[in-house]
Amino acid sequence: MQKILNNYSINFSTIKRKKEKIKYLVFHYTGMKSEKLAIGRLKDKKSKVSCHYFIKKNGTILNMVPASYISWHAGISNWKKYDKINKNSIGIEIQNPGHKNNYSNFSIKQIRSIEYLSKKLIKKFNLNKKNFLGHSDVSPDRKKDPGEKFPWKALSKHKIGIWHNLDNNLLKKMRSKKIDHKQKILFLKRLIKIGYFLKKKKLERSFFVIKAFQRRFRPQIINGKIDLECCEIAKNLVKSGLN
């Protein structure tokens, strides 16, 4: 059993929430070169940001805000019928320099800690695998984390997050193939079913949401353009009842 160390932040809402209010788990990367500076920022009153758990490069897990309180990790965010996701989620920060600082692979020790902590939280809060999200999922116009190198596919085998069950060779044949307007609208409607926030009257203004979907489910190409591969993945996720 892995030990979780306490290193508390003062950046949280002091009103306790009920256990059943916790529906989601949101993964982040720190986006900072220095682990020490990242932890310092999450504890700095002036920053007004925090998380419930922090996973260091060596896999050490820090508890920074008790789960019964709301930490300030997601900011302006939406998923399905929920907005301001902080009040209904647990936030996990993972040390990684991020896209602005030579974005790197997550370490094996970090991935093992992600699995361990996630399983622990699934059991404690009865979390559904479909409710494991990335910061870019809930704030697509602002955030890229945890990014395309985050191991969503591998984690889904442990019922941590969702993934499609399509053959990779088949998908490659569909990659970059153009679609018609009807297929495009159908894809965007499926994104809404999965949980992404899109205003139905502004489906065309969806560039960042499409990139967020690609970053998570089709990380090989992240361009905000819908192709046949994207359509097939979204269709499979919805059809499989994973949305």
C-alpha cells in the first residue's frame, strides 16, 4: 500500500461538501519546470489555485486539500449539465513541464500512482469510469492539460476513464479523410452526448472542443478539423454507452 503524505494548501472553500456531491475526477499537469515551484504556487494564497492531490515525478502522492472541501483547480469549466466543476470534482495535479516547457512523457512511477490513487477514490466515492476527465475536457478554450501524452488508453483498462474499442489499423485508413456537413453536425452532437459543452445554436464555433476531443481520443493529430476517424471514434463511444 502506497503512503499518501499531507502537504496542505490554504486555497480551498471552507464549507464542507457531502460525499455524494463528488461526481468527477479531473487530471491536470502543473505546466511548470520546477516541482518545488509548482507545489509552492498551489500553496500560495495569492495564486488562488490548489488541488486535492499532487503526484510528484517520483510517484510520491501529496494530499493538499481534503476531498470533503472544494479545491480551486478547474476554474471556469463545464461538463454535461455541470458548470464550475470544482464543486463536484476532485482535482489531481501531476508534475509535468507542459506544452510551454518541453512537454514530456509522464513517468512510470507517476502512472502507477495515478492508477493507485484513482482506484482508491473510485472505491471511496463510487466514481464512474466515464467521469474521469482532463482539464482540457472541461475548459477546452483555456487548457491543454493533461495533454496528448497522458495515458488514457492504458488507464481505461483499469476502468479509469473511457476509450473506444476500434481497431487502430482501421482508424488509420480513415484519418484525414473528409466528411460532409451532415456528418460534421452529427459528430458535434455526439460530442455533446459524450459530455463536452457546446451551445447547440453555435455548433460551428467548436474549434477548441474538437481539439480537446482529439487530444484525448485521437492524439496523433490535433488540428481542430473533423475527419472520418474522429467521427468513427465519437460514434463508437456513444454507441458503446460510455458517454
